[in-house]
Amino acid sequence: MPNIKSAKKRVLVNEAKALQNKMAKSELKTVVKKFEAAVAAGDKEAAKVAYADVVKELDQAAAKGLIHKNNAANKKSEYTIALNNL
């Protein structure tokens, strides 16, 4: 446990940021699951709507540094191919 006031504050800030990151990653996973479920069901209209959400979430996650920008690009490419194959 830190003794210095600024170090105590950093512990609290880090905990808050970790929680925000966890929530954002959880949201990303939820959106991805919805898209993959729509693709698996073969529902093209639902997949198109979910695809837009997935791309937005991936871009935001990459901008925030939650995932690497190349990881986001690879996932977007993969999901675009999956959508086009429907």
C-alpha cells in the first residue's frame, strides 16, 4: 500500500481506468457476438446492422488503445468477408 498521497491517488485512478477498460472490452465482445450470431443464422439484414456496430466499436477500441490498430483492421476485414459471403 502506498504511503505518498500522489501514489495513493494513482492507485485509485488506475482502478477506475481499469474498470472503464473492462467495460469497453466487454461491450466490444458483446457486439462481436451479436454480429457472429447474425452471420451464423444467415440473417443478412441483421448482420448488416450488427456489422456497422462492430466496425464502430473496433475503431473506438483501437483509438482508445484497448486493442492494436492492426488487430482492429484484421477483425474488420474478417467480418467484412463474412458479411459479403452471406
